[in-house]
Amino acid sequence: MGTGFEFKCKNCNYKLSVNLGIGFRYPYLCNSILDEMKSGKMGKDFQEKANNIKNPAVYVPRDLYLCENCGDLRPELTIALCSPINDPKESDAPFSSVYECLEFDTYVMSYMLGTEYKKELVNEYHCKKCKTKMKKLTSYKKLKCPQCQNLLSYSKYFWD
């Protein structure tokens, strides 16, 4: 489930459609990404942390990133390695929401951040055009067209 956006420039006809959030295969994706972290495929920092955290999990939504240097926009997975705030397997509560009835215990949902899990390490993206570090966007109201710098209009929809 997530939110989709259709961005359009009325000046130069630039268009970008993105589906942000998570899909129904999210638990499988997170499980695979955690395996890649532990094996070193995502770099040494992720490997060391993932192998040293007791009961690591990942938070992997699709977000929209902006290059503040050249204006490029692109959707990417925000990959965050997380650790439990309190180990749910050792707590006094009979179940934590992540362990209660789920097949996988390797993923975190947004509502769990700050209460059940904390982010330990988050990936970064660099612009493919100019190599500048990209910024994850949280608002889309004043986005400018990467081609002509006019304000983009957008429509919003929900997807599952």
C-alpha cells in the first residue's frame, strides 16, 4: 500500500509517475535485503551492523529523492537497518506486533519506528547526473521541474 503521484510540468510537458510506500511483497523484500546486508553485498558498514545487532530488521519504503544541485528527481528505496528498542522475544508482553502472527520478523512498519525499533544505519543516494548526495523528500508542494525549473503540479492516488 502506498501513495502514488503523477507530477507534470505545464511548461515543458515533463512527467513523472511514482508509487511510493510499500507493496504486498514487502516482507519478502525486507528479508532479501537483510540477507544482502549480512553477506556484505550492501557494503562493510551494513554488514558489520547487521551481524552485530540482536534481532535486526529493515525498514524499506520507496521514497522520492531530489538532487538539490541539478534538480533531478527519482524514486528509490530508503533502506534502513533497524534494531529493536526492547527485544520482543525477551519482553514481559506476550507478543510484539512484529512477532505476533507474521511469517517474517525481519521488517519494520512506519508505525513501529520510535516505539519498537530505531534506525541504526540508512543508505544514501547520489545523483546519477552530477554525483551530488540526494535528499529524501517529505513534501511535494514546491517541487520544480528538473528540465525548466517551473513548479510541478501533481495528482495523488492510493495504490495497493
